[in-house]
Amino acid sequence: MAAGDFLSRVELISPSEWAKGQIQSVQEYVLLAAQSLANLFKRPLYVADMMQQADLIGFGSLSIVILAGFFTGAVLAQNSASTLERFGSLSLIGQLVSIGMVRQLGPVITGLLVAGRNASGMASELGSMVVTEQIDAMRALGTDPTKKLVTPRVVATIFMLFFLTIIADLLGLLGGSFIAIFLLGLDGHQYWTTSWQILEYPDVVTGLVQPVFYGFLIATVGCYYGMTAKGGTQGVGRGTTQAVVVSSVLILVVDFFLTRLLTLLLGSR
Amino acid sequence: MPTLPIESADKETNEPAHEVVVFENVVLAFEDKAVLDGISFSLARGETKALFGVAGVGKSSILKLTLGLLKPDAGRIRVLGSDITQMGEDELFDLRSRIGMVFQESALFDSLTVRENVAFRLTEEKEVPDEEIERRVREALSFVELEHTLDQFPSELSGGMRRRVAIARAIVTKPELLLYDSPTGGLDPVTSTTIVELIVKQRDVYKTSSLLVSHRLQDAFTMATHRFDRTTGHMQPISPGARAEIPMTFVLLRDGKMVFDGSAQELARSDDPYIREYFS
């Protein structure tokens, strides 16, 4: 009986209607994302809001990025040790951790962590403002919410993710060195020298271009799901979940294509 | 009921009476369902127009259309002399600075204090000095008798106080047009009367044109039968013979169409069965 009630409430949507809805969502997202960048060239520029968001996003995420960076580097060193030892190349562990963290793991892990923490925060905060008519009130008071709320979050996320990635890279190397020195008995000087020497210009550029794209994705996806929240608190919750899922998946997809592109542009290692 | 202070500032307008808001055959639909179907009315300068109708008939949508927060699917809307149906969002932001709106659930920014909420528009304008902002915020809050709540957050206020802060936020820039969306909805009768008195005071002291959505017929009739008395600081009932002088009209919506637009006297004389049933 309960199942019958449930089925009677299920609304069937035609595939064309569903496709139209999806395309419209993508269109709305692209417009919001473009608007968030275009606002940088319009007055007023909300510098104080950008600083506040930078503090919330950057400093607020620092502890989890430090912990995640350190343990990612440590796990990377620990897991590669047995394979390298089999080939008598345990001394290469510094190079492996360095390349792994700087080129891929540092940006991606930091991006995923910041997505989990901040895309959800943005979606829930803006979503609550939408359902309580605060966004309409802001427009009614003559202020553009994309300028006041979206652009500062996008700028702050891009800016802070860049530096958080550098911190994660460094902490990853530190985690790797902890394993190399204290568990594998390697020389610390050798570890840091080889870690440093293996890095080339394309590695660093590849690792530092990624957070710019991920920061943009995290903030625009989080803001999009917030600004389009519908259906009260349940809708805000749904938007928050979707913001984390979509931004995380997009980070991984963009990671693949961006790395390919940068490898083609900067030359393969 | 608390006494209300009387402001020395009196924004009398010498401009000839003309239409502040004009709706011409406005149609609005949500997902193929017409909410408003050919709505036409006008609001004269200094007039207060109360919009009535059952829930979901599109009263709040009329306010949002007037502000340009929604775009009509057909028809034309002129607000303060500008055709807003042809305006882009940037132009609308300029126009909205001349309009104040009180939202149904107050819509105060919950992360800002009462002072910051009321000062929001002035702070956004950038060129207003801090001392001037403080003075105007205090003036607006004293109008609604909430000067003591300056540093409180909206969550610390009662529903009626939040509504009064929303009124202060709407009037702080002395707008030419005020839009009230169910300002007394969900409030107790005493608090409702305080809000009604504030609306009457704004109408009679500042001569501000306003569109008012209401579910409470009693509130609108109180507005149509009372005038703000500056000597006592309260609204006072006026004699039946003088009621025609009150710039107050009523609109009744039904199934997306307007079934009545006229004064309280015309409303009382109407023999339309639906109108009589609705207002009985």
C-alpha cells in the first residue's frame, strides 16, 4: 500500500524534458560563471568581502590541508617503498614523492578537500539566503548578488587554493621525508636534495595551474547550487550535496584533460 | 501600543499627481500556468493600493514585477516613469534605489546586525559619510521605535520587531514608492496594529505611494478609515464623510484576473457575489 502511494506520487518526465532541463542548467551555470569573472571589471569591487572570504576559505581550510598533505606524502612514500626496494632504488623515494605531490596529488587532494568544505558551505549559505528571500531583498536594495556574493567567493577560492596547494605540496614532501628518514633509515639530506633536483619547470607549472581551475570550479559550482536552490530546507540540503559531488567529479575530470593539455604544451617528462 | 515619534522632516511633493506604477495587460506564467492574466491598474502618486486575493493568486508576484525581480511574459509595466519591461538588470538596480520593499518574512540579512541591515543600501552607495549613515539609521529605527536594537542580530528579535526593522530598512533612503508584502502576516493583533500605524504614518507624513499585499481585510480598512495625527503621535479614526479624502484603493484578484479596483466606498457598494463573499 505504501509502495503504491509512493508510485502514485512519482512524476514521470519525458526524456526530452529532462534533456532540456539539463541543458538549461548548464546554460545557467555558464552564465553565472562568466558573470562572476565579468564583475571584476565593473564597479563596485567588493574587496572587503573578498578578504573575508579568503580568510574563511583559506585560513579555515589550512588545518585539513596540512593534515591531508602530510599524510598523503607519508602514505605515498610508505606504499612505494617496497616496490622501489625490490629494484634497489629506495634512494629515489624523494623524487617519487616530489613528482607525485607537486604534479598531481597536491593540487587534486587540496582541491577535493576545499570542495568538500567550501563548495558545500557556499551552496548552503547562498541557498538559505535564496529560500529566505535575502537574495531578492539584496536585489531590491539595488545590489547585484553576483557582484556582492559570487565574485568575492570565486576570487578568494582561486587565490587561496593556489597557496593551499603549495602548502600541501610542502607538507606532502615533509610527510614523505618522515617515512624515508625514520622508518626507512634514508639520509634526510639526500631525500630533500633529490626531491628538489627532480622538479623541472613543467612540473611546477602543471601543479600550480591546476588550483586556478579547481578554485574557479569549486566556487562557481558551489555558488550555482546555492543561487538556484528551490524547495525550502530540503532543497538547500539537496543543493549542498550536489555542489560537493559535482565539484569533486569535475575536479577529477578536469585534472585528466588539463594534465594532458599541459603535457602537450609544456612537453612530457 | 507604544507612542510613535513625529519627524520634523516632511517630504511634501509639489509635483502634479501622476501615475507612479502602471500595469498594462500584464501576463505572468510559471511553467505554462498563467498566474496573472491581463492585469491592468495604475497607482497614483501618494496613493496606497491594497491587493487582495486568495493564496497563490499572484499578489506577491505583482510586487516582484514592480521591482523588476520578475519579468512579465506579456504586457508593459511602467514604474516611476520608466518602462521596466525594457530595462536590463543594471538599469533596474538604479531604479530600485528609489523603491523600498518590505518582504513577507522580513528577509533581513541574518549575518548582519540591525544597524548593518538598515544601513545596507546607504553603505552600498559608498559616497554617504559614516556619520550621515549613522544618523539616518537611527532616524529610521526611531520611526519604528527600535533604536535600542542597533547591535542585535535579526535572530534575537521577535517576528514583529523583525518586520519593523524591515520597514526601517525600506524607508531609510526615503523612497518614492514602497511595496509591502503581507506586512502583518503571522503577527498578533497588537503588533499588527503597530505595523498598520507605521504604514499609515508613512503614507500621511511622507506621502509615499505604496502597494500593499494583505490577507487581513481589517488592516486595510483601518488604513482607509484612519489618519495619522501628528499631535498625538497615533492614528485617529476619521469621520465617514471625510473617508473619501484618504488616498487608499483596493484591488481584488481572482484566477489571475482583476475583479475589482476602486475605493473602500465603491467596494462597500459592490453587489458582485464573489466580492461580497470574499469581503464578508
